[in-house]
Amino acid sequence: MAYENERFKEHHEVRLPLLRELLRKGWDRDQIICPSPDSDDREWRVPKTPSENALREAGRSFKGYPVDMAIFDSPRHRGEWDHVIALVETKAPNHKEGISELSTYLGLEPNAVLGIWSDGDSISLVYKQADMHYKSVRQATLPAPGDNVLIPGDKALTYVDLREHDDISGTGLNRLFSDLLNHIVANDSKSTRADDRLDNMCNMLLLKMDSDTNGKMAQDPKEPLDFQVCPTPVETAKRINTNFERYMAKYPFLFEDTSTKTIKFDDETIHAIVYWLQGINLKSAAPETLSTAFQVFRSANVKQGEGQYFTPQRIIESAVKLMEIDYHDKVIDPACGTGGFLFETYSTLLKRASGEQRDEIRTWAHRNLYGVDLDSINVKLARALMIGARDGSTNIVLGDSLREQKWQDFPMLTPVLGRETDGSYDVVLTNPPFGERLKIRATDAKQAKYSICQHTSGGYPSDKYSDTELGLVFMERAYRLLAGGGRLGIVLPETYFFSSSYQWFRKWVSRHFDVLAVMNIPMEAFQGFCRAKTNFYVMRKKSTKGAASMKPPSWAQPGKTWITYAPTIGINKDGKTLYRVTKEGTRTREVDDTVLSDVTALLEGSNSSTSCFVTTPESLVNSYLGVPQYYDRISVKEFERYVQTHLQSFTARTLGDLEDAGIISIRNGHGSPSADLRNGDIPYVKVSDLRAGMVNFNPTNMVSLSVAERFWRGSDSGLSPWSIVTPSRASKNIGEPSMLLPGQERAVFTKETLIMNATAEALFDNFYLGWALDLDVVRKQWGRVVFMQTNREDLGNRYREILIPIPDTREHGESVSNHYRQYYRSIAQSRAKFLKARESQNR
């Protein structure tokens, strides 16, 4: 009771007066969480550990430290953890303990910059300084909403003070730029257009990286850096704009397409950006820094449909290694973005060079390293990136690589892409924009005479030109640029290499290129911005008659294609660095990048368990050569071992063999009624309704009998009890068997399902078929044949390759699957009793 009285006294004599004073200062009650008997506020909690913070980010509950009040940057973001700006404590018994407690909380709450402590008689403030140290002020006055609470450290920032951002290439950097964008949109009074925000933010990044570079190169590593906050926003903005004027004067060609003279953010925004960026060494991850910032700011406006998904550094590193570029090669990226491939190519050659050779490599870059991009900000950033690497190259130019009729609008483009440059490049290395809606028009294709665009909408060869996806047209641009035997390294969606809709593309590739290598890009790599499954393809231009052909890469084998189906590339599903985990479940500091390991092994002439050479087919049309996982036969070998060990008297046969022999029947579901037709009493079963081995009817998805009969193509569904059903598309559970119980036959199943039954010719029944499909060694096989159709799982007819064990006698089959039979029969009996009882109660 004494404790409750103390809490009551603290609340009414300390916390509520402090809250009233905050409101008097101009803070909005709706941007403050302060639990009290007269409010619905829940106590704000600060996560104690990184694991608790991960739970919070995922929207899950955690224990945490409770605080008396939390203040957010605006009422609109009240309750959002990444918008907390201040924490308030009133319960600590004295100033010293209160300040210590607040410092701990501020260290755990990443965006909070101010702590407020009060005992009712006095107020103390704790500032999270720009150097991430804490400064306390006693007998302070509460700040108003517009007051500056972002203060510099006690000492000037130097290069040795910069910290490496542990997840600079992942969500950490992404989150940082997202927070800055939110701040700019909500608070900046000058920059109101999305493109202006992007351009000005990029200018700030250029200044930051230039400051990091100058600090690194300084004779005295403790020389103060240019990019750091001053005591007031006015002073910070003045310093930044002075540095920007110097930067423009030093590199005028970066700004030749703009009238920019200053950073067009207001003083408070400049101050906030410098505050949050100044302590991080962005120069050490320059390509990732620029591309991530561009992606975050660009995706926030109407241009997010441009298909510009910048290539993560780990993909770039493995890709450049695989290309084996050396100083003999002339290299171009015709869709260079912020210059990641060009930067890595140049850096790789520099790393391999001795001291005397480094100047020669810089000269090589001036003469042999080229880039083109249609976005002026991209071009500026890519140029600046190369300048930061001490290259100084001006070979990165603005222009449209594909639409030749527009080349006259870009005066610097012709020396790079003009007719006289066709056949002059040894290497094309690129990640072009891709997307179904990103197309070159047929009229533009005809003017440029792109043969890859000569197909019908159905994909058949044609004399006419069709609208064609940009990523595909870049293939022909690369072909024209390359000399005979030249190498193309390109990131493309995997869909192009297996979908029947793109047979015409695969036919075109077979005529123009030899596929030397396919490097798997795990889905996680691009997941922060898109879910399209992509791979990196290395191809060699087929020599035209009489043309000199260059040597292939040293690792290439005649008539074979190297494929890595490595499952990891050092990036986890959250975009952060993926580390190896021991068998005991301990996370190590070793990056889990099996793609890079496979590439390294290839270059060293050794083998790996997740790569192989396969015979290159004469044509790619009916081949899965471009789908790496298809060649991962580990699951098939595991199945064969299992049958030999546990089921010696059984034989292994594919579902396709069994279907062709009439032993089992396999059909697709009925179809997919539109949402407005779902208003009857016949269940419509979607792939999401197939779970845990059962068919689950969803009462919100029902159709009328007339609609059902239209999809059944008659009065009967064609279904029978004990049929095996599995998703075939758009589901993580493709291959997982569910059993149709008696009484569930009158239903409409989505077309994206497979329905299987044993026939009278089989030595087994549906219970055995379900048991066989449910074996772990069978279910693992589906991962090899389920491809990503853009961003949706797709099975096609590759189910036919799944191996299952077949018994030598019916009795043997019934014996091993008896538990399966008993389980589902008992469920059916219980279900029938339940339905009968429910029906009688509802009469």
C-alpha cells in the first residue's frame, strides 16, 4: 500500500505538472504517451536487448524497460518506435540515478535524442550528442517543440572517431535513410518535390563521403572533419553550404546539368541530416550508401515503377570476380545506376596492382571504363563515386541506351554508344531495369531495328515489332556493343529462362550467345525493394563470320555451363548481414556467403558441393539451364539413399511415369471465380485453405450452385473422397499433401492446385499415395522444381519429376501406410458425427 501511495503521489505531484508544462511549451498532447487514470495510454517500453528490439520491429510483445513518458516527433506518428524523440523519467530518487537511467534508455532507443528528468522541484536534461555520448544539464528549462536538441559532441569529430556501421549494407542503412526522408517530408519548408529531396540528399551524401575521404587522406588523422554539426542549425547550414560551393568548384562536371548553387533544405533539416550521418563512415561502403539512399528516396515517389533495383554489394563482388576483367578489357555498363559494377571493377584491378601499376590502372579506367544512365542524379552519383576512388573518370554519361532516335539529345552519348562503338567493347556488365510494365514501344524498337522485339504478343516469331520489356532489349544492346567472343554479365529475372511466355527470348539468346555461367541470387538479396527472383548470367557473344574471337574466361569449359545453386549470399531476409551459425545454434562473425565461396572455388580450380558444370543444350527453348536450383540434386540423392536403406523392396518412380502409365491420375483444380461471385453456399477452395494435411473450407469464400456448375462443367465436381490435393502455384506449401474427406466433394478448387488419385491399375490406394508424398525425402524434392514466376511460386508440369517409392505388393503398401489410413478415417468419422450433431441442433 505504501508503494501505491508513493506512485500516486509521484504521478500527481511530479508527472502531471511536468506534462502540463510540456503542453504549455507547445507540445501536442497527442504526441505524448503518459499513462494515467484518465487516459488510455499504455506504458511505453524500451527494449533491453537487440533481441527484444527485433521483437518490437516485428510487432511482437517484449518485456523492456518502462518509462514514465515518451514524446514523438508528431501526433501522426504517436506510438511508432522509430519516431520517439524524447524519454521522460520522474521516479528516480535523485539526479545522479535519474541521469544514469535515462542515458541507458537513450542508448537503447535509437531515434530518441533527449532525456528529461524531474523530481518536481528541478528539471535535468540529457542530450544524446552527435558523437553518441551524453551531456546532462541541471536546473534546465524544458525545450519547446522548435528548439534545437541535436547538439555536437564535446570534441570535434575526426576520421578516427568514425564508426563502421555493422549492417551498413542492410536494413540499418535503409532504416536510417527512411527516417531522414520522413523528417524531410514532415518538417522541411524548402524541398517539397520528391526529385528535389533526392537530389539534395544525394548532394549531402557527396559532401559526407568527400569529408570522409579527406579525413582518411589527411596527414593528421585527428584533424577535424568538415561534415559535423555546429552548436546551432544556422551555423551547421552555413558550414555545409560553404563546403558545397567548394565541392562544386572542384568538380564542376558533376553539376553541369543543374543550376544548383546551395543545398536546398532548410537549416533545421541540414542540421538533422548532419547529426545522424556524421559519425558513420559512409565512404567505406560508398556504392551501397549511394544506391540505398537513391532507392529509399526514389521509391517514395511516383517513379518507383521504373524498375531500378540497385545491386547489393555482395552480388557485385561475386559477379565481378566471375567476369575476370583485366586491363586488356574495355568495359561498359549501359544501365549503370549509381555505378556499383564500375566501382567494383576499378577497385578490383587496383587491389591486384602493385604500387607501380596503380597509376597505369587509373589510366586504364580513363580509357576503358564506361557507363550510361538515363537518370541525371544517377550519373552524378556514379561520377562522384569514381572521383572518390581517385579515378576522376568522366566516361559516365547521361543518355538513353536503348532509344537511338533520342541520342542526338545527349551530346556526350555518341562517343560511348554511337555506331562506331558497336563491337568495340570486351565486357558488358549490367543490372538493367526490368518489369512487365517497363517496355520499349514497338515504334522505337522498329526505328532501332531490335530483332529481339520481333515477336507477337503470344511470343511467336514475327516480321512486326512488339512492345518489349526493357531488360530484354538490353540484351541486344549488349550484343551490339560486344566484340566477337566478348563477355556479357547481366542480372535478369529467372522467369525469362523457364516461362513458356518467353520461349521466343530463349530462342533469341541461343542464336546470339553461349551461356557460360549462371550464378544464383537468393531471394533475400533484393527483398528489401522487390521480390522478383533473379540470377546473374555470364554469356559469350557468338562470333560472326570472319570476326576475331576473344578467349573465354579461364574457368570456362567448352560445351559446358557452370552453375552455382548456392543458397546464401551473405544477406538475410531483413537485408542485414547473414552470419554462419554453428550446429549448436551459435551465431559466428563469419559471413554466410556460399555464392562467393563457390565463385572463389571455381577460380581456384576446385569443386564445391553447391555448384557443377552441366552440358550446354543446343537451344535454351525447352531447357531449364537458366534456373540454378533445378540442378541441385541433393534432395534426389537423399531420396534414393532412403529407399535403398529403409524400403529395399520398393522401387522409385516419378509422378510423370505413374501418370503416363495410368497408375495415378493428376488434374488441376476447376478455376478461380471472381470475388463478386462468391455469395453462395458451395465452398471455393484457395491454396491458402490447404493446411496441415487438411482441406479447410473458408465460410467467406462460397459460390452459388450455378457458378460452381459452370466451373465444374457439369452438375458434378469430378472429385471423390480421399483425393490428394496440393497447391501448384503462389504458395510456400507446394507439394504438401492434403486429403479430401467424405462430404467435401462438392467444392470448387482453384486452378492453382493439383488433385491426385490412385487408379484401379495401382498396387496402392490414395492413403498410400498421401503417405508417400508426405515423406520428408519426397517433400524436399519439390524445392528443386518450384520456380519463381516473377515473384510467385510456380510448379508448372515439373511435378512430373518428383520421385516416390512404389511397393512390390498391395499388402506391403497398406502395411507401411496403415497409420496414415487410420488417422484420416478417424478424422472423417469424427467430422461426420460433429456435422450431424450440429445439424440436429440447428433444426
